[in-house]
Amino acid sequence: MKVSIRAVAVAAAAVLALTACSAGSSTSSGSSPGGEQKLSIGLVAEPASLDFTTTDGAAIPQALLGNVYETLVKQDDSGKIVPSLAKSWKVSPDRKTYTFDLVDNAKFTNGKQFTASDAVFSINRVKTAWTISLKSAMDVVSDAKALSPTQLQVTLAKPSNDWLFRMTTRIGAMFSESGVSALATDPVGTGPFKFSKWNRGDSIVLARNDGYWSTKPFFQQITLKYFKDATALNNALLTNTINVVGTVQAPEALSQFTSNSKYQVIEGTTNGEVLLSFNNSRPVFKDLRTRQAIRMAIDHKALLDTCWAGRGKLIGSMVPPTDPWYEDLTGVAPYDLAKAKSLLQASGAAGKTLRLRLPTLPYATSCGQVVKSDLEQAGLKVQIDQLEFPAAWLTTVFKNADYDMSIIAHVEPRDLGAVFGNPKYYTRYDDPTLQADLAAADAGDEATQVADMKKAARRLSEQAAGDWLFLLPNLMVADKDIKGLPTNAITEAFDLSQLSR
């Protein structure tokens, strides 16, 4: 199987809400007196570190992947895997050996040439030095070696449909062996931008990499600016402090922009499933009837209308419409308050108190109140705790699983297996049947993969491993003259190189 070379310079942007990573300067971007083109983008939830090899969450790859760091392959805006640092590749008939032909003119921002040896180092380092749970996607690699400075061979222990796709994500990022000593504060990559500075609590500044090996970006400086709340974020655009609202956090306030010809509104889809997660290791969630009752107690249409102004999509499981195995599974657990009450009585959960621990993110705070109201009408008691995001939520809920329920948008692409196929993940969900479906999907041909992933998604919904409140929309607002903003956000990266005015 041969993949032909294509001149592709698009990596679809994922401006989602699990940990939107942004920052900026205090002045609106435009042309400086010297003619320098600058841009400022407003986002929420500043990352605690710039090292996505040891720190979970989507904020870091959103800012750095595709901008500072590059991968061998990437996704275009349709989700197709296309060349990046690898200009072409071929796969052996047994689907276990991948041979990549690499570009010969890429350099890291520390001046070192990118070669196949760096690719070997990067792949092996995922297995030996990374600590985040997503690293497990590299376990299938049995060997990586440089055949020449521009040719890499990777051998898998078994065929895997998933592995090449995962190489478009953060685990596929290419590092310089001499550039990993300060990943948390000084990232080094081959991308179109280089890290400039981090004003903690305010902004991250990226500067154009004028030594970039491919098409250079339009903007010489892009500032990602963090905001604590939706009103401040919107006001920053209205007062020319920023040029782009990268993740709209108050959809109900969009009318102030749609009615003003100065601005443009981008609306599309994402792969950010807003999950009401259950701690499945807790005794109360061991009973399927309790889990089903919680799902049926929630009026999802009313919830979406109330907490996100009706923007988004109801999905019913952990698969967005942009994935090949999507099915509308909202009918698996329709709203039925009477049945929810009956199930809670039958399971013995009625009257019990569940602790809903929420990150301080607008969608979680807003939707959490609706969830509390709906569940209490069904006979549960719900105690809401607010946890500062990202640090406190990641430590308390994600790392230590000290919670009963939570609400978070999972924005990593094709993340059903990561969230529910690993019993050690914070959802603590352990279902051998689901795990077998996922394994069969990974090993089979394309048709088998689609069929088995559909089986996995349906089982997940029928077993009520969590509740999928809705799929986040991609909502952005920007100055009218900004070009290149993505309609859909289906990857971990926000590709800043495509932006211009």
C-alpha cells in the first residue's frame, strides 16, 4: 500500500474545552508600526505545564501540536491522514511494517537537523519516558529504526488500524534528542512557530519560525490569551484586546456578534463529547439499573437548550458524527422520568447522595446545575463541588478518581477506547466484552473495524458506562478580516499556520 505525496498544509484545528490552552498580549493584534503582523486569540483554561508527555489534558497539544511540534503524518480538515514530516510511506502486506520517507530539509528550532534518528528517539521515548495514559497507543510498536537519515522503519507486534491514526496526535510528536531537557517551559520542535514566552496566568506567545522548512505562516506573532470567564472573553473581543474568540463559552451571548458586521461567527462541529462521567469503581454504579436510571432521568434536549443555548448535538455514545462508525444512539436511553424513578427504587439507590465534582469550566458549571435538578427529581441527592481547572480537577478527579460523577468534554480524537477501554482510566470502567470489541476492531480490515467499533459504541450506551450530555459545537467569533479559521475542530491541534488577514 503506497501513500502518494501531497502538498498539504492543513491540520484541522481542535479548539475544544477539555483544557483550552491559550494566551495573549494585552493589545489587539494587527500590524505594528514596523509592519509586523500580530494576532491575539482568546481561550480558556491555561495549562499547568507545556509538557504533554507528562501532563494530561488537551490544552497543551491545542497550542503546540502542529505549531511548535510536528508529526510524521497529520489529519487534513476532512479527517484523512496526509503527509507531514513524512512525505510518503508504505505498509507491508502483513500490515505490520511501516516504511516512512522523510523530508530532508526540516530543522528543529535549536538548529538541529530533523532525521530518522530523531523519529526513532521520539517513538521510543513515548514508551520509556512518557507518563500520560495515552502513551499506551505506542505499546504495539516492537521496533523502530533509521534505515537512513531520511528513511524510518517501524515494526508493529501485530496489525493495528489505530496506530497510524495515533501518530497524528500528540504521541506522534517529533522531538530533538537535545531538545527535551525543559519540555515544561521551553518546547523545541520543527513547526511553523517557535515558542517565545509564557506569561503565566495570562498568555503564551508564539513567534513565526522564519527557518521553517515548508510554507511560512502569515502572522509573525500569535498570542494565546487566557480568560477566567466567558464574559471577560467576549468583552476582550468587543474592546479590541483580542482578534479571535477561539472557544465561545457563552453561546447565549452570540447575538451581540451576529448583529455586528464587524465580526464573523464560525459554527461547525467537534469531537468533544461532553461526558457525565461515572466512577464505575464505586458500589452505587455497579448496578446497571442505577446507571440506566441516571441516563433516563436527564432531559438532554432541555439540558442542551438551557446550558448551551441549544448549540451542539445529542449523540448517545462516545462517537461523534465525523467518525466512520458513528450511529445516532440517543434512542438507547430516552428521557423517561417515571422509569428512572422505578429503576432507582429497584436498585436501592433512591435517596443516596452522589458527589458531582465539576471543573471550573463554563459548560460544566452550567450543565451541572441541570444535571443536579434532573437527578434530584428522579430521587437522588446531588452534592456539587467546584474544582479549579486544570490543576485541582486533574489531580482530584482524573488522577485520583476521588469523585462519584463529573462533567468534562473529552476532545481527543477517537477516544472511546482510551476513556472506557482502560480499567485504570479515571472512569474505572472494566468491561471485557467492550475490550474484546475494541481489540477486534483494531486488528481487522477496514470493514471489520467499522462494524466492531459500532458494536463497541452501542454496548457502551446500553451498559450506561456514562452519560453523553451532548457534543460540543465548534463556535468561534473573530474580526471580519481574519481568514483560515476552521469550520470543524476534529484534531487536538489548533493550526495557527493557516490564519491570515
